[in-house]
Amino acid sequence: MKNRQKFLISEQIPNSLKNIMNLTCKIIFICIILYRYKDIKELAIIKKVSWCILCLPLIGCTTVPTSTNDKRLDGYSAKVTRNDFKYDPYKTPIAQCYATELAAGDDISGATLIEDGLSAFVIRSAFARMATKTIDLQTYIYSNDFSSKVLIGELKNAADRGVKVRILLDDYGTKSDIVDVMLLNQHPNIEVKVFNTVKTRSKLLYYPQFLMDFNRLNSRMHNKLFIVDNVAYITGGRNVGSNYFYPETASNFSDTDVLFIGEMTKHATKSFDEYWNHHLSIPASAFPRAKTNRGLKKLEREFAKITEKSAGEVDRYNSIIAMAQREYQTKNFDFSWGRGKFLADPPSKVEMTMDEKEAYRGDIVKALQHLWDKTDNSVYMSAAYFVPGQGGLEHMLHEEKSGVHMTIVTNSLASTNAPTVYAKWEKYRKQLIESGADVYEFMVSAENLRGKEHDRERKQSSFSVLHSKTMVFDDNISWIGSFNLDPRSAYYNTENVAIFESQDFATKLRAMIMKDTQTSWRVTLDEDGDPIWTGSRPGDKKPRVHKHAPDTSIFRRVWKSICSLVPEKFV
């Protein structure tokens, strides 16, 4: 092929040798992480070795800039900007549907829970179809699967109508070299950027690079935003992929999103703009994948194949999406009205040194501490990854003693996709139970996948993972977003959350959390202080009782024990 880029060195190496070298790099990487060094500076020797490894095969490797300050981007000109495309969000059709409610106060917003995966997909698609001005998508993971392609097809259709579309991806989470969404960058009304890029685009050299630039590459843009016409946005735990939207995948995330309309969207847009304009956000035009000749036409052929092969599914989606549009336009969405705040870490967080990150206390962490301090009665938590740290644990124990009752739902060892996190959660579980907290661990079975009737009628997944990041304080203030209650969210990744004050909305969110307790194991302690798991599955005549982690093999329990050796700050 005349226009083919130079072969990567990794493409020139036999597969067997590539596998051996890749495995070796992984083993070295794991050993370094497991090593209990006191200061990140002790990696200096490793960095030098990594440079030597990199220099051997670098000839012919494709590289991309890691900053817009790179001279290779001197000729770059943004296609989609806000400076030349200004409008009043409250005059758009989306805002006009609820104009009376939005006019009730300067800082009023409406919120509605998005409980199940199919609804999350449908509402995103419906709002893409209703968009008249702009769409902004920020995501950690883009899976490049059926649901992902159908969704970006909706964004392309919007762009065809003249809507300006911006898409911001995290390099680590999306594997940006292969995702089809990069090809959308060739559309005149769409621009794609990638945040926090790995310089050398070779799988073989990934781990040496990771060690060379550990502080930066160990941090990820974990934010999740879907903003339409600067007046409506969706946030929560869901990334873009079928296992977040489509109940027939081999594994599925049980997650929670929320749709906001109104004042809070301004702050979400401001945060998106900050990331979009940051020097770590690299335009897709710098990537070989996005330079493919006739790339947009190739993507259009992909959309056509999906429509042809899955005509029945596409027709079904179109029908449900059209119904969602009508429900919104006729004011049948179940909105709760109140006041809230949108908070996000600055993009510069990923560039901090290790010491700076471990000392970092951003707006999100400060807001969480403030909410805990102001809570009088109860906290309900649905936390996929729950590692509060010693300071957080002491704070929670103090609150429990002061009369604040905690209800905690997190993953079981069987349901978690991160056994290392579960191993750290075990350190805190016993003390929380002893303090009086109600502790639940999510069942792995498909019956706990939340959804409406049209979801339950479908073949369910055999494996489910709790992925929610929600809290309710005193049945009045709700917390929802991308932020996990673990060190990675607090110190390393960038995150966003929405804090919403509305008793009506808090009641709905609390009910959803309590619904998850019904399909979770209640964890208590026996006379010796060892954990006991109690719960029932559909059809059980009496509760099941387990003295070891339910639904797990000896191998998984042993692997969890090995994972416990990883230092908590790297979880």
C-alpha cells in the first residue's frame, strides 16, 4: 500500500518472540510495583534501563506528541471552537421543553436518574438527535464495539445536520490507535482529541515507557461527560461500551448515571473546555490511525454493515430512542428540581510529582470531607471500589459513633473486576461492621442487573460487576460521578462529580441503593470476628450462609491474597 506508514518494529518481530518480550516487560513492571520502595526517585535506575531498552528498536517506530507544545503541531488549527460559535443554551429546543421550570431560579437544575444500561444508551442517543448546536463527549474508555459504534453513528448524524461535536478520549483507556472514533476527526464538524498520550505507539515498548514516565502515565483522565447544547449533560460511572449499555454481553456493569438540565451544565462545559484546551490534549490528526485515506468513508461502511447485520436490533433501538424523545418533549421525564454543583479535578493533576499527588486535596476531596462533617443522620453508599484509607476510615468511625449510620454496598470478591482493590477493602471491612455500619457485597449473578421491563425480557449476562459511584447524605444531598472511594481517584486520576441538593432526588437514589442490597450478600461477623456472608437468590426457600467469599474458587481467593501485596497507594 502506497500510503501505508512505516512498519512498527513490533510488526517485524515474530509473534512468539513478541509474546515473550511483552511478558518479560510485564513481569519486570509488576516486580517493581511490588517492591516496597520509600521514594519514587528510586526508580531512576529503572528509567535509565528503560531508555536503553527503548533505544534498541526505536528506528521506524511511530511516535505522537505528548504535548501541544510539540513543534510538530505548529500548523494545527482547531476545527471546533466556542469562540466563533456562541449561542444562548436556554433558547435551544432542549431547554425550551422545560423553560418554565428552568426559569424558577437562576441556579435551578433538573435531575433524573438513569438506572439501567439500555436507558443510558437510549437517552444519550435521543439527546444527540435533539441537539441543534453542540455535543461534547469526554470518556475514559471507548470500547469500539457494537454499542459504541452505534452511539458515535448518532454523533456523526448530528454533525451531518451541522451540530459541532467534540470528542475527548483518554489514551490509556481507549487504546486510541485502533478505535474507529478517531476516523470521525475527518468530518468538518467533528474534532477528536486524545488526553495524556503515550509517545511511542508500540505495544512492545509500552511498559518501558510507562516506567520512564510513571507519574504521568499512571494517572488517567477518568472523567465521564456527555454534554448537549450546553444545557443538558449526563455524568456517572458509565464509559462508552456494550458492557455498560447492552445486557447481552458476557459481562455487564451495573452502574448509575444522571441526566441534568439547567445551570449545572455551565460548569460541566467549563470543565470540558479546560481539558480540551490543555496542552496534554493531542488532536487526532497527529495519530496515524486518523490519517487513513478515506477514513470517514471507511467508517460509514462500518455503520452500514452494522445496520445490515443487526437490522432488527437497530430498528428496535430507533423505536425506543424515538419514544424517549417524545417523552422528553412532552415533559414526561421524571425530573427532580433543586440546586447543585459540578466539580472536577484540573487536568494538570496528572503532571504532579508523586509527592504532590499524595498531598493533593482538590475540590472533590474537600467537598466530600465537608459533606461528611455536615451529616447528622445517615450516609448511603454504592461504591464499586471502596478503599477509604486510614484517615477516611477514622473519619467514618467517628461519624458512626456520633450517630451517623452508614449503609455500604460494594463489590464481592466474585463480582469485582479488581481483586487488588477487594484485598485492600478487606482491611477496613471488619472495623466498619464493628462500628455498626451495614455492609453489603454485590452478588455476581445476573439477577442483580438493574433495569426496566424491556431489559428484563432480554437474555441477561451471567456475570455482573457493580460500577456505581453514588452517595446520599441525610436523605437530602446526592453525590454521583466518576469518583471512586479509593486512592487512585483521590490522588492519581482526574475525576468529576455532581452534588445535588434535592430531597426528592435523594429519596430516589437511596431507594436504588437499597434495591442493590436485596441482591447483595449481607456481611456480618461471627463470634470469632470472622466474616459471614448471608443472602438469598431468586427461588431460595431460605437464606444462604457462607464462611468464605461466595461464588469464588480457591484460585481466586489465593490470587486475592497475592494481590494484597501491592502497596495501597498503587491500587
